[in-house]
Amino acid sequence: MSAPATPEVLWAQRSNKTDAAKNFIYLTISVPDVQPSHLKLDLKPQSLAFSGHSDSLKRDYHLELEFYAEIDKEESKINHTAKNIEIVLRKKELKEEFWPRLLKDAKKVHFLKTDFDKWVDEDEQDEAPEDDLGNMGGMGGMPGMGDMSSMMGGAGGDFGGIDFSKLGGGMGGEEGEEEGEEDDEDEDMPELEEDEASSSEKPASSKIEEVA
């Protein structure tokens, strides 16, 4: 039997020295089609261990990470989808500065990559769309990992937690103007119909008079 493979891991982060909810790590373990019964996730304040089996790829995976600094396990969240396992790790220490790296060891590892879909530069965090973590479940419950009932959320995480309603404001204004113009045209239509109706009624009344 071959040794377990190491899955690709994507990461990004946010930092805030006053708001704990905006002080976290995005972590995505890219392993598709892992059934809950074939998955084990052990999250600790300074480390994470993952083991799982992909049904479609017919491969076993194993991953161990030792974090640069401590995280708050109780406030961390997870979302298990058909494509991957998404985790939001709440940083324990409130700091304005980013972590310089994800792992305690400064040595680069081949499987760890920056998640550019979620990454925001440290000095541009206030301008970024607010992160929507509503589809993420808590970490309590099941031995070695989170409550599966809350983990099996939707795939909203695929969009990076971005609220698309806040994007493309200029385009929305143009659409609104066009809709307004169409509404004005629609309001004029009943008058035309009334004119046609009144004109069609006149010949009918004259015919009735002739018959009489």
C-alpha cells in the first residue's frame, strides 16, 4: 500500500487589533470527494492534523501543520464541501500586523500556496468586501473534528466569502436607469390602449343607431 499523499493547502489571512472576528486565517485543504466517515481532523491551538480518503481519486491523504502562532480552536469554523475542506482559524492574539507566514518553520513547503482569491494586502483590508462566513460551522462535536451537521454547508465558500451585492456599484446604477426608462414607457401604454378602445367604440355605437 502506497504512503498517503500530502494535499495542496491554500491560505490567506486577515488581521485586526480590536475586532477578533476580523483576525483569522483562511485555510483550504484541496481534497475532493472525502466522505465524513473517511475524514479525521484534529485541530489544536498550535497545530492541525488531517487524514482522509478521496473516493474519486482512490487515494489516502495526510497532512500535519504547526502554526506560526496560536489559534483559538473554539472560535474556529469549518465547511466541508465536495471539492475541499475550508477552515477559518481565529488567531488568538489580536494584532494589526499579519503573520509573516502560516507555519512555525520558515522553510518553504511545496504543498502550501497563497490563496490569491481570498488574499488582501495588509494595508488594503479596510477597502476589501466584508467576509461572509455564514456557511461555516463550529469545531465542536465529533471526535477529532467539528460537528458534521454544521460542516456540511453549502459551497458558498467557493466565492471566497465575497458579498457580490457590494461589487460593481457603477453598473448597478446604469441598470437602474434603464429599468426606470422602461417603467416610464410602460406607464404610457395604458393611455394608448384607452385611445384605441374609445375609437373602436364609436363605430359600434353608430351601427347600433342604424339598426334601431
